[in-house]
Amino acid sequence: MVSNNIYGKTAPKWLGPVLLIVALTIFWGMREQTVIRRSRIYHEIAGETMGTFYRVKLAYREIKDTELERLKAAVVAELAEIEQSMSTYIDESEISIFNRMSAGELLQIGPRFRAVIKRTLDLCEITGGALDPTVGPLVDLWGFGSEGRRIAEPEPEAVGAALEQVGWRRIMLAPQGLSKSADGLRIALGAVAKGYAVDRVAKVLSEAGIDNFLVEIGGEVYADGVNSSGSAWRVGIDSPILSVMPGGRLRGVIDVSDMAVATSGDYRNYFESEDGRIFSHIIDPRSGRPVLMPPASVTVIAEDCMTADGLATALFVLGVGPGLELVEELEGVEALFIVSDPIDGLRESASSGFRAATGYEILEP
């Protein structure tokens, strides 16, 4: 999870967390609506989507109410289209229809769904299967899905049976449509859909002639241009501490302009077994188990948010060593791993270009 500070580098260090806490307080009161707010510093469009909250911040400039209303309508319409395509909670969404299909059936899909599936499969290949949109049966088995929480790890036989239902190579994307090669195969796009939605909202703004903005959906961010003070947008990286609210403690801040930021971590969604072991919600699709000895969090910057979002999850699965090796091979991608050491506390490992690209500043040693 990341939080954003719309001020320049001279802002007090406590300002980022305060802004996020205030924003969350406002969001919890909104419920099923989108709002517009104005200030001397920025204009904001904010609301709910995809089971979380979104914010669009426009660096201050003279802008008419009618233009803001048009932007709001365009943003809401785009997000609704994405949900209609990719929400597993909508029975007739493209993803829900696909998940009910039998092997060999063909589904005609729209451009949004096609773009997400294509990029997801690319990332599956790039990461050696560390990212896998078919991992749902394992997520459910370990108590992080629709079947509810658990307090003990499942039997090895159950893990093996769930693994039989997983495999991204069983998804077939062709010009004619989308199909699967195994009955019961289902997909979920939680690792990429928020990032894709951020990219689409950013495109809506750009096509409307808007520049100097920041889009955030559930902590995934794309920043364009500069903030109202003429500086790069500042994005806070949470300190990955169990049970601390988003923005409660910042590990550091980065400067972002014309780039996307996404973070995955094990410190918000987990369960503790009766014998005191912690199991993260991020499942390794290759082993069928929560990631063993994981980093506490991985923050990725990339040119687009869908790539950053998907890679953040995959790098968490891969771990520090293999993850950094992969990042060094990728064009336009940098990453920061924060590891929780029981003796030394938090420590960091970053790709070779991360600090130069972001001006990363540690706030908490």
C-alpha cells in the first residue's frame, strides 16, 4: 500500500500520513457515490470501485465546474466498464462467464478484457509462473477467498488437489476469443486489475487534455507531471508492520513523475495458526503454499500500473535474490524489497536504478 503527498519536497514529513488518514476518514463515509472536492492546491474526484477506493488528484489550475463534472462522469463510466468485464461478483461479467465455461468453449471478449488477459499471460511467462491468475483454488483453500478464514494449514493432500486445478498455461487466448483446456479452471485478476484501472483512468484524463495529475486505486498509483508546487508527486511507502493501518507509519517516500507505483506485502492480510505461525495471503502458485520466508513488502515502479501491479505480486513470490535478478533484466522497471528480520528489524534491498529513479528517502530507520 502506498500513500501520496501532493506537496513538494519542503513539506513536513508528518504531512503524508495525516493526508492519508484524513482521506480514509472521508472515504469511509462516502458509500456508493463519487464526489468532487476543490482546494487551493488540487481538485479531487474520489469514490469507490472494485471493492476499494479511488482518488484522482488534479494539480491546481483554473477549471470550470462543468469540465470537472464531465471528467467525473468519464472516470465513473470507465471504472464501471472495467468492473462489468472483470468482477467475479457480477454474474454476467466476462470473467464470470469464462469461469463457468467448460473446456473447449470459446468466449468472445471485449478489448479491455483482452488487453488484461494478454498482459497477464505475458507476465506469467516473464516471471516463470510466479504470477498466475488461476491460483484461486489455492487462495480459497488457505482461507483468503470466498470460503472464509482458517486457523490451521490444510493437509498436503488438499494442497495437491487444489494444485491440479491451477495452471496459467491452460488459458488459451486467440484472435477468435478466450478458452480453457481444463474443466473447472477459473481466473481472478486481483493482481493486475487495479493497476489496469489506474492506467485506463490516466488515459481518460490525458485524452481530455488534462496533465499534472495523480490516480490512485487501492494504493496503486500513476503520477503524471508535477504537483501544484511544481515538484514531482510524493508517494509514501508504508512501513510493513502487522496490523498498522495504511499511512499509520511510513518507511519512506519517493518522488514520482510519469510513472506507476505498486506495492505487495504480507502485513495486512494473513492468518496466524494455533501454533503461532504466520501465513501470508500471497500464495506461490508453483508450490501451492503461502510464500516461505517472504519479504515484508515489494514496491515496484514501471511505465504503466498494470505491469507494476502484476510484478509486485510476482516479485514477492520470487523473493529478494531471484526477484532482483529479474528486475535487472527488465526495461523501465525498478523495485524495492523491504525485509523484516527478527534480529535487525527492517532492512532493504533495491534494484540498481531504484534510488536514482525515485529519490527514495527513508523516514524511519
